Amino acid sequence: MFIFRTAWAFVILLLIGACGSPPIAEPLASSSTVPTSATRNLGPSPNAMPTASPAAIGWVTYREPAWGYSISMPAGWHLITAGESDPRQFKLFSLENVTSAKTLAGLDSNGMAVRLIVSQLNSGCPGDQPPVGWPQSTVPAVPVNIDGYTSVVSGVQAQDKSVWSVQAEATNGKYCYSFVGLTLNHDAQLKWTPLFEQMLSTFSFGTLIAPPF
């Protein structure tokens, strides 16, 4: 079931692009240690207090003007706007000079692009989560706390073998948030997964401002 859902996700990721508003980057000077794990309770935690971790020194924070969420990343990362077609729903970030968010053209074989997707809860997201230690995951399947929501990070390879992804999902009870790290080979997937988990730990749902749907 996870493989089926992942295949569908890759079709969406590779065929549907979106552009984004310019990021609001704010250098942060907080603790350089960012926790990457959470409790082993795999279900949603609707009553949990927000637990977004402080970003590492030198990281910047992107604040989404429509949805109100924020996520931090190393200063060299940036929002990719080229080739995007739906800025309301999709955001793509990378440290590489990606020339098309839709096709990932320009993504280096050693790099990663991280896509953040907001969708309706009735769209099948968040779906069933793989268990911690899921043996079919191409990276260690571990728990991660996404602003109070206990999720699981897992990795797969696209059915057409063009992309390797690491992914997780979370919800604030109103919308679903999908996080997908995209790489072009398994070595890069393994290399960037710890950073992907760090980025997720800094995510904050924030306050909904002007949701486009």
C-alpha cells in the first residue's frame, strides 16, 4: 500500500509543478543542535503543544504568506520558482540551481530538493504511516516530531527509478502537509536524509492567514 501511495505521489510531484512567492528569509542564531527524533507513538497528536525546534545557527526561515507556516533550512537553500504552476499548493526548496521545479531539471546528482505540499484532509492525506523500522524503506524509517504531530520518515524509489524520495506527512487538523525530499540516486538520499529530518523538526504550522482553498 505504501508503494502504491508513493507511486501516486511521484506522479503528482513530477507532473505538477508550482511557483512560489519570494521567501522571507530570516537568519536565526539559536541552538546549533536540532533534535531529529520524536516519541514512538505513530498516531496524530491533535492536543499536543507545538514543539517546533529552534533552527541551527546560520539557517534561514521561510514563512509562507498564505498558509502561515514556517520552515527553516541552511542559508544556501532557496525557493525554486522556475517551472512552477501552482504556487498556492506547492513549494520547492533546494541548494541546487534547479531550473524547473516541474521536471527537476538542474538538480545535481549529489543534491536534494524538498517539496512541501498542502492538501485537503479528504484527499487521502495523511494516509496510513509506515511503522518505525519499516524494512522496505530505503533509509532508516524513524519517528519525527513535526510541530507536535508524530510522523515517520521513510524512503522509497520511484517506480520508474528516476527519483529516490524521503517523505513524511503531518496535519494540524484542518489541512494535510506532505514533505518530500527528492534525490537522483540512493547515495544522495542517504546523505541528505538527516538534514531533511532536521528541517522537519523546525516546521511550524503557524496561524492560517489566507488559505487558497
